[in-house]
Amino acid sequence: MRTNIVLIDSENVQPDSIEKLRHDHFRVVVLVGANQKRIDIEVAKAVQALGPNGEYVQISGNGPNALDFHIAFYIGRYSLEFPDSYFHIISKDKGFDPLIKHLKEKKIFCTRSASVSEIPLVKSADKLPPKERAADFFEKRITTAKNRPATVKALQSAIAAHFHTLLSSEEVGSVVQALKAAGHIAVIGQKVTYAERG
């Protein structure tokens, strides 16, 4: 799984939904102003829950674009440390867009979103109801697979991986139920069987 590095411009946005990034393939860096003395308690708790995958960086000095330059620096640093990573700048500042265009020309993947919940990876996992998630998973992972998950546990792991481990265990369970309701699978004990391919 590609590492997703999320750089949050906390001078420009109030970070939300950081808890949705609590997965091994996300690293979160919250950049705070040089004179910023306080951090919202909910943000602090969410970043702390990320363990080693979450950190704060207090920028040096002041100026209209000081934090923006720090974000550019950390993209350069992390692109060397994690060469296949995908960067997400969380900011409403459209001034980042020329940088993002340049990075893409250099084959460094980067997007800008106005909030964490607008990150394409997070948004796609959030927006689908169980029935549509089941259909998406079945079409993209099961119909073309040579080796299909033979146990409930293996099926749950495959569903979680398909949605980049952004679903809760309850949401994964709902996808399993939707697969059963659609007639795609049958579950006997812990064994999973599949409808014949048409």
C-alpha cells in the first residue's frame, strides 16, 4: 500500500476528521504557526491517537507564506524518504496549485483538499452505502480473481484492503451482509462459497 502523507495547514483550515486517517499507510503532519500557542483539544487527541504516524511541526519565523514554504520543504524531504508516496495538502489556499502542477510533472503525486474528509481516498470510502460497496468489491476483486477468499476472515481482510482499510469492522460486516443479500456468496460456519460465474 502506497504511503499517503497528509500535510495540514492549520493556519488556513481547522483540521477535521483526522481520526479517519488512523491507518498504517497514512502519515499526518500538522503544521502550526510560529506564534500559535494553543491547539484544539479534539485535534490534539486525534493526532495523538495516530502514534508515530502523527506529528506537529511548528514553523520558524513569520510571513505571509512562511507556512506554505514549510509544506513545500516537507514534501521534498518526504518524497526522498518515501519515493512512492502520495501527498495531500489540506488547505483552502489555491496558491499551492502551481506547486502541485509542478510536482505532478516531476512524477510526485500530490493533491490539495479543503479538508481531510475531502481527500479523494477518504471521500470514496465514505460515500458508498453497503450495497454499492459490495457491488464495487465483487466486480473489481471477485469476478476477476483466480483465488477468492475461502473464509469469512479472509473475505473481511480482502474487503478492508479493497477500501484501503478506511472502513470500520462494522462497515466491513455490512459489506459481507450485502454480498450475501445479493446472492454473490453463501456463508456456512466460517467458510465462504460463491455463486457460479455466469
